[in-house]
Amino acid sequence: MYLGGCLLSAVGSGIVAPFTAIYLTAARGFPLGTVGLVLAVIAAANIAGSLAGGLLIDRFGLRGVVAVSLVVQAAGWVALGFAATPGPAIAAAALAGLGGGGFYPVSVPILVALVPPARQRRAFSLRSTATGLGTGVGAALGGLLLGTTSVAAFQLMFVLNAASYLLFCGLLLAVLRGRSPTVDRSAPGRGGVDGMLAWLLVLQTLLVLAGFGQFNAAVPLLLQTWVGLGTGLIGVVVATGTTTLVVLQLAVGRLSERRSPATMLTALGLVWAVGWGCGLVAVFLQPVGTTTALVAMAVLYGVGACVFQPNFQPLLAAAVPPARLGRASGYAASAWGLALVVASPGGVLLVGAGPVLLWAVLAALALASSALAHRLGRLAPGVVEDSEPPVPAASRR
């Protein structure tokens, strides 16, 4: 039921995410500067919401945070769909961002509560597959719904998105009844980031800078600027990476069950370094060999991306005591958002300096993440190898 809800909410997100900027410009007539401000408010509110959501999970439990965050998120997106002027649009964006950010820290604790330790890594793989598939289906559905750029067509999309969140909310509240992780309110509640958790946040940041924040931003721009691809072929390259992620996620997840998380995350960085090397080869092999090199780059990106969910998140859950799992998830979600703020514009600036520098920087960051993951496996083998946290008592009822 939970995975079905993930699929449903991802369809809703996919319906609006690719078309939000188009809606604000084409249907509402907002200038580009205002559109950028609205999107920036969503991103900033996401980061703030993630920190707050993580703290609230540890203080009040999962069900309350699930209910508030999804309802606020739904209200924000509906309000954005009916905001005719910049002021209400910015306020609605803040609501949508806060709700979305507040829900992000739920992702790890909820699987710890619902899934036995031996199946958690597979569950993370399944959720990643459901999310990727749902987002793709939603984007296709959104494109079909937008036969015109009328306000009514866009409003229908925003309402459908909100409805998916509300249905997901009801489903989760039913599933979590009596199964939320036990919250230790007598604990001193240390909120600091230390030890293994700090290194995991550094590792995640390196991976965002090296790949997750680049594949849909700097890489397409580089392919247009330095390789001379049209938008259609760029779309094919990006779609190849996304399709690889969806198709191979379960297979990579099964492989992960036979390897330690540190080993798999070490391999992730190496795979991406080779992939970015293929991107560099594509620049210098024009026109002969360009297509093959770019397809190889996209496939290797997708393979590496498959590794992240079933290995990093269980490792995060194992790195902190149960009473701090919400905060740890909030820190990770906020760090991800902050890294994206740096990664995408930073990569775009590097494109202007030429393809060699961009590929070299991305490969170096990927290799640095690989070295850190390997080092973590040596520094804390007990945590890294035994990545399945114990199931909280409340989840065994």
C-alpha cells in the first residue's frame, strides 16, 4: 500500500513539476524574474521545511508530520494554481515548499517502521522505482492534459497534484496506525551533527555536486553548447539516463543486498567518473562516435543513480539512534537542497569555461565521493556492514 501511495503521489508531482515555469509565464504572464523568484521560494522553503520536519518527527512521531506536511503541500499547490498575481503566487510557493520539505524527512523513518530489517534495502529500491516511474507517467499525462496554455487546463493539473497528496496522506495515516517508531521523549535530544552522520552528509553533498545536480542542468547545456545537439537529441540523452534508472533499479537493488553499502557507494563514484569520461570523449569524437559515447554516459549515470537509494538511506538509518532518526533525515534532506543550490548554477558556470574543465571537475568530485565511501567502510565497518537497523518495538506489533 505504501509503495502504491508513493507511485500515486509521484504521478501528481510529475504532472506539475515540468510545467510550473511554463504555467507562470504562458498562462499568468509573469516576467522571468518573478518566475525565478517563485521557484527560489519553493527551494528555500523546502530546505527550511526539511529541518523543521525532521525535528518534529523526533518530538511528535510520524503520523502528525505526515498529515500536516501533505495537507500543507496540497494547499500550497492548489493556491499556486489559482494565484493570478505575484504576491499570492509567492505565498503559495512558500506553502508548497514548506509542506514538501516537511515530508522529505519521513522517507527513512517510515520504511524503518514498516519494513523488517532484512528487506529494507529492497524496499528503498522499490520506492525509488515507483517514484521514478510515477514521475515519468505524470509528466506524460501533464503533456497530454496541456492541449492549450489556458489557465483552466493548468488549474486542473494543480488540483490533480493536490488530490494525489491528500490520497497519499489518508493512505499513510491508515498504514502507520500503531506502527510509528517509538519516540524517546526522555532522551536529552542532542541535535548536533557528528561522527558518522557528518561524513554521510559530506558524501551525499559530493554525489549531488558530481551528478544528481548536473545531469538535468549543466550536462544538457554543455551538449547544446559544445557538442551542438538539438533539443530533441538532448531529450533522448536525458531520457536514456532516466529510463536506465527505472529499468535497472530493482536489479541493482538485488545486487546491493549481497554487498555492503560502502562497497556499492564506492562503485557509484567510480561508475560516474567513467561516465563523465565518456562525455569528454563525445566532445572530441564529433561527429564519429558521439552518439555511442553519449549513450554510454547516460547509461552509466543511470546505473550509478540506481545505487544511491538502497545503500545511502539504510546507512543513514543505521548511523544514528532511533530517537534522532527524524533529525538525521531532516539534515540529509536540507543538505541535499543546499547542495543543489550550488551544483546546478556552478555547473552552468563551468560550461562557459569549456567542456574539459566541466568533465574534469565532475569526474574529480565523483572520485572523491568514491574515496570517502571506501574510507567510511574502513573507519566504521560495524555501521557500514550492518546497515539494517533494528525494527523499533512499535513496528513489531
